[in-house]
Amino acid sequence: MAIAAAAVVVPLGLLFFASGLVVNLIQAIFFVLVRPLSKNIYRRINRVVAELLWLELVWLIDWWAGVKIKVFTDHETFRSMGTEHALVICNHKSDIDWLVGWVSAQRAGCLGSSLAVMKKSSKFLPVIGWSMWFSEYLFLERNWAKDESTLKSGLQRLKDFPLPFWLALFVEGTRFTQAKLLAAQEYAITTGLHVPRNVLIPRTKGFVSSVSHMRSFVPAIYDVTVAIPKSSPPPTMLRLFKGQPSVVHVHIKRHFMKELPETDEAVAQWCRDIFVAKDALLDKHSAEDTFSDRELQETGRPVKSLLVVISWACLLILGFLKFLHWSSLLSSWKGLAISASGLTVVTILMHILILFSQSERSTPAKVAPAKPRNWGEQVDTVGDKQH
């Protein structure tokens, strides 16, 4: 991490990790004291508490970097967002698709109850992973033999979720890169599948299982397509921390769950067909530099995230000054060493967070070329395994 970047990243990291540890502590207290008595009350409280952390990342996009997220959808879908349970499937185009999803959820009023299927190692990420665990994210190992029962039990626990939630599932199973696209194209040619140009071939087992277990209580699937206009540089976590703007186009199409076919194979084919259509949609976007088949919806830039960050900053600065006055931390070599160690830890954690988000460091699910049917057997997760 360059010195100039570190000068920006470290203060933001201090704010995020310090406030995040406070959020984690509050979540842990309510998990121990409230959840055994009432799971619904715990979930309602946790929604508010988790938002106190997630809104800092929304602020990073909205107010610090000034990333413009333009949502293209019809009025009926736009009005429904945030008022119903939904399974969200999306192409994994950029390093910050998950943040784009959080911003969209915040606009819809369900940020605190947004969930995702993640790789198991994600829950060990300090602050952000711990908060996801308290918020009932689904963590899998990307091994279907182990994950099938875990996914089933996790989805069944959502049946009595008291608030509208979104569950994000990136069915490509990994983030998009040109190297992965070439591998997908080669595989498609050898197996007679549609040869993709802008997406990867979906792994369908996780999607089929999700539909099977959510039909009875989730009314809608949001088919989300993310694209970056030609005039905008792709957004990355490092660009966000540096305050560098980008533009992201988000296309949302709503499907009724009840309209999906009944058999597992038919549902899998439905998913593959969706990605064929998504591929064509991205071709059209590339030619027109917009999503012309849907209306641009006005989402604004809510001040809630700005107020939360200002409040956290004031609270933590005041607390830190009082602590310095009480401890005289900076008046001795030992205190200076402790402070330097703390800054080093924050720098390392921020570096890990940035690396974790980078698509070129993600690896696709293992595919056995001799057994084409296994292409769909890896469960779909939001995160990717790092080297």
C-alpha cells in the first residue's frame, strides 16, 4: 500500500474497525442475552445495530468516493423493493458488487436485513465477518457434499424472519475476470453450452436448492445485472478509500417465485437461460452504454450514512482523547510503541480487506473437465477463495 494511500486508508480504517468492534460487542451482548428468549426480537435489534456498521461502507460509496449507482428497473419492481423477501441473483462483475448490493438495499430500507451466501472463511474476517455471523449470513465451504445440509438448514431458519430480507447468491461462483471467461468459453464449447461473452457459466446446484427451500415463503427473485459504463473506471476498494469516483449501472428484473418450474433440472435450466439473457443484455449495454429497456429510477443520496459516520467519528475521537488524558499513552516510549503497533495492525487489516475484494486474487471453483455435469455442483457464494 503506497504511503499516500495509507494516509487516507489508515484513518478510515481506525474509524471502521474501532466502531466495528463496538458493534460486534453490542451484537454479542444481545446474542447472549436476548436471542435465547426471543429470536425475533434479537433479529429486529440486530438489524438496527448491524446498520450502524454497514452504513459506514455506504457512506464510503455515497459521500467519500462519490460513486454514482444508477438503478434501472420498472416502477412496480422499484416499489416492491424492501417490502418483500427476495432471492437476489447477480453477475459478479466488479470488486465491489457486494457493496453495490448494500447500497441498493439501503435505498430500499432493508440494509440491516440483507443476507448473503458466503465462503466459510469470510466469517473470520475481523469486524465485518463477525458482524455477518451475528446477522445470520450463510457460510459454506464450497464443497457440495458438506454444504448441502448447511444451506438447507440455513434457509429453513429464514422462514420466520420477521422483516423483509434479501438473500444474495452469486451463481457464477466466482468474480469475473478475462482469464475465467476464457476458461468458461472453452468449457462451453466442449459441452455444447451457450458460449458466454460477458458472464461466466452459472453453477446451479446452490440456486436449485435455494429455490426448493424458499418457494413457500419468498415471493420474488431479483435478477440483477451490474455493468460499468465505458466512460467510468471500474470501482475497487482502493479507489473508494482514495475517494475516486466511478459510475455503476444496476439493472433489476423481478420474477415471481411461483412462476418457476417445479423440477430441479427445469429450475437449473431456468437459471442458465437467465444468464444467457443476461449475456445479451450486457452486449446491448456495451453498445448503448446504458440499460435502455428499463427506466432510470431516482434513488438519491440519503444523509443517514453521513450522519452515522459523523456520529461515530465524534464519539470515538472524544473517547480516544479521554483515554489519552487518563492513560498518558503518548508520554512514554512504551505507550508510543503500543500506539505504533495498533496503527500497524489497522494497516494490515485494511490491506487484507482490500486484497479480499480484488477479483484477480479470487479463484474459480474447481471443475473436472472429464465430468461436465460437475460444472453446476459447486455451491454459489458471494466471496471467493483467495490464493
